[in-house]
Amino acid sequence: MSFSAAAVWRIRRAAPLLPTVLLGKTPRYLTSSAATAVGATAVGPSLPALKEYPQLVDRSAAQGRAVYCWNVDEYEDIDFCREVGVAWIGTHHPGRTKAWLEDGRANGTTR
């Protein structure tokens, strides 16, 4: 996982079966050919970037990539990520986030 396309490329070259995430702060960068060029298996927008362009999740899925969103700390943001189909989230509150996600699944709700 890196903001550096060159670093992701080097990892894919050295360990082709290892999943890699190309991080980025703008949807434009992550929907460009950069992820394809370096062989990233997932892209990682910031929360503001994903909110600006939630279609990034569907577009990435169409290209065979998962989405990892970072700095997802508020409950409404956790729900947003779940609703748009983010595979993994980065948070400063992993226990609280896990409990929130599990409670929502148990109740069959997305709040």
C-alpha cells in the first residue's frame, strides 16, 4: 500500500501474488491508467475523494479492483463506505468501527 506508483510497481514485480493498493488523494488520479500500469489490485481514495466521486467503487470493480478508503472515523462515513461498496476501510478507531459494522449487519440495517 503506497501513494507511490513506483513502489506499488516494484512490489508487484517482486511478488506478483501479493495484493497491492495504490493510494491517492484525487479521484482523477485513481481512475486514470496509473493503477493499471502498476498492476495495483486495489485503489485507495481518501474519504473526501470518495465522497467527491463515489462512482470510483463501481468503476474500480469493473476493472477488477477493490477499494480501500482511509481515515473513515465517523459513523455516517462508515455507513457511506458500506453503502457504496468499499471493501476495506482505514480508521483510527478499529474496535468502534468493527462493532458499528457488526451491529448494522446483525440488525439488517445501514442506519
